Amino acid sequence: MSSSSALSSAVRKIKWHVLPLFVVMFIVNYIDRVNIGFVRQHLSADLGIGAAAYGLGAGLFFVSYAVFEVPSNMLMQRFGAKAWLTRIMITWGLAATGMAFVQGETSFYAMRLLLGAAEAGFFPGVVFYFTQWLPRDQRGKAMAVFLSGSALASVFSGPISGGLMLIQGAGLHGWQWMFIIEGLASVVLAGFVWFWLDSKPRDAKWLTRDEQEAIVGEIEDEQRRRDAAHVKKPSSWSLLRDPQILIFCLIYFSVSLTIYGATFWLPSIIRKMGHLNDFQVGLFNSIPWLISIVAMYLFAALAARFKFQQAWVACVLLIAAGGMYAAGLGGPVSSFIAICFAAIGFKAASSLFWPIPQGYLDARIAAPVLALINSIGNLGGFVAPATFGFLEQKTGSITGGLTGLAAMSVLAAGVVFLARMAPKEGRGAAGLRAGVQK
């Protein structure tokens, strides 16, 4: 078998072996993260948790997530992806289950913080996994497939969570059963992850020896090209001085603001559309995310064909801005329609963004830097729900929050043109870069 055919065969096998599992893991992960959006009404009725407390608790997840993201990803490099991703799934599943037993605001805050700490490292861990298993020109496509898991989770989470909330028995409310069942599902899936994943290509018995050598050789060759561009390994301090990292963080922060603003408040908007039960709310909640899946693949294909990643990210951010601004102008029905439109933009922006820092970063420090970008960016998941909850409790409306999200998306659309997928020549070791693209 020739080297090129062995590489093609290896890439094909890797995608079929790991991508479906990562998508399922992301679905379960995302459901455990955002399922509180469906129980807001019940938390208020049963535990007295108001709009401001709900928004703060929803957002606190992202504070501990940000704090533990980089350390978790560095530990994954030490212990290997197989062991560390399995550990992450078990601990987040147990924390998600524990959400069923919160008693008030304090325990609600504590469990959301614990869930964020337990989950930290999953997303950048998978991104780093791709850098160790797939050539650079294949990672963007893999990321698009992987990120579809969040859209699929948003589609499935409504009907699943709504259906589980209809369960009653053993002295527990339906929302408690939802947390228990969905949390334990993550623990069960962790067992499968342990037996299915391999940490390194040379550990994969489902690859032939030629395929192992081809994929390892290709990735090592990419690193040699980076070494040719700058001999010295970039330091952790250099990333703090590099304005590109700040730009990446700002862009992803803006994307996360919009995603989580919509995610945590969409079920509440849907409830205002009429007399709907939990399952019906879940069905309506699936619609924007179904639309976004189609948009993600469409824009990924367009970006692959017509090269200029920054322009495509800016385009979808402007779509998101228009939708979120329109959502604040009318009643619940028109707001729901506008968010369906906005979802086209903010979900596509999430998948189109990551190939930019992936192309810029040196593989030797890609894991902690990707974790840094993800953790700081995900603080948008704290700011959006906390602000929305405060605004609703004080003013009875979230219109100001929706307008703010639109403005941030417009700002990010402009800033994205300052982001680079490759470094300028001659910058030396200070830049975190991938080398000359050939």
C-alpha cells in the first residue's frame, strides 16, 4: 500500500471510529449542561428560585468551567485522552445527577459550579485529540461533524427532557427524574468510551501498521514544517502577549453569549406562546436547532469551497445579530421565529470559528491554548444568563439583553478580520503559529 493510500485509508477509518462516538458524547454533555432551561418554571414553583437566581446559577457553571479548563486539558496530555475523557464523563454525569437533589438557591449554585468543574476539559480535549489523529486539512471537517453534536443535542434535549419530566414516582418530581436519568446516562456512556477510545494512533489495533505509520508520519511532518518556521518552542508567557489569542477569545466570547442567551431563555419564550406542557415546549425548542444543523453544513461546505474563513464567520455573525435584534421587537411568536433565524448564524459561527485558531497555533502548545480560548470564550455562558435573569427580574423584559447580544455579534463580525490562520513571516518564537501553509 502506498503512503498516500495508507493515509487516506487511515483518515477514513479514524473518522468512522471516533467521530460518531464524539458526537454522542457531545450530545449527552450538552444536554446535561443546558437541561436546566426546561425546569426553570419548576425550580421557581418547588424551590422558590427566581429569575435572577436562575440566571446566576445557569451562568455559574461557566465560571468553574473556565477555572479548571486549562489544568484539565494539561492533565489529559499527562494521562492520555482515553483515561481523562472517561474520567470527565463519569464526574460530570454524577454532578448532573446531583442536580436532582438541590434544595434552594445555595445548593443550586453549588451544584452548577461542581458540574462546570467536572465537565472542564471535554471540548478542548476532543479538539486536541483531532490534532493528534487527523491531518490539518481534515480537522475542519471533523470539527463541523463534532459540533453538530451540540445542535443535535439541542434538537433531542427538548423532547427527551420534556418527556422525562412527565415521570412521577418514588416521592420525586418529574424534573428530578430528568436530572437523574440524564446524568446516569453519561456515567453509563463513560464505560463504553473506556473500551472504545485509544489515546494514540499507534495504540489503535483497528488500524494496520502502514496506516498507523502514515498518520503518525503526516502529523510529525506538519510539526517539522512548524519547526522550520520557528525553531524555539513558544512559551506560555508568549501566548499572553500575543494579541491574536485575545482576538480569538473575544470572538468566541461573543459567539457563546448569543448561544447561551438563546439556549437558557428559549424555553421560557416558548411557554409564553400558549398553554403548552413540558413535552410540547421541548418539541418547539427543537425547531431552531434543526434549522441550524442544515446551516452549519451548508456554510461549512461554502467555506471549504470559497476560501476565506474570516469572511464566512463574519457573515454568519451578522445573521445572528439580525435575528437576535428582531427577537426583541415583537411578541413571543415573532421572537421565536427571529431566534430560529439567529440560530442559523450563531451555530454556524461556532463551527466555522475553530479552524482559525487551529491553523494559527503550534501543535506543541495547542491543547492548553485551545482550552484557554474555550474557557474564556465560554464565560459568555455566564454573562448572558446572569444578565438576562437580572433584567427580567428588574424590568420584566429581556429586550435590552437581546439588543446587547446583537451588538456584540456585530462587533465580533468586525474583529474577526483581525484574526489570522497563519502567522506573519519573521515574527520568531513570540507568535503561536502553525508555520507556512503549503
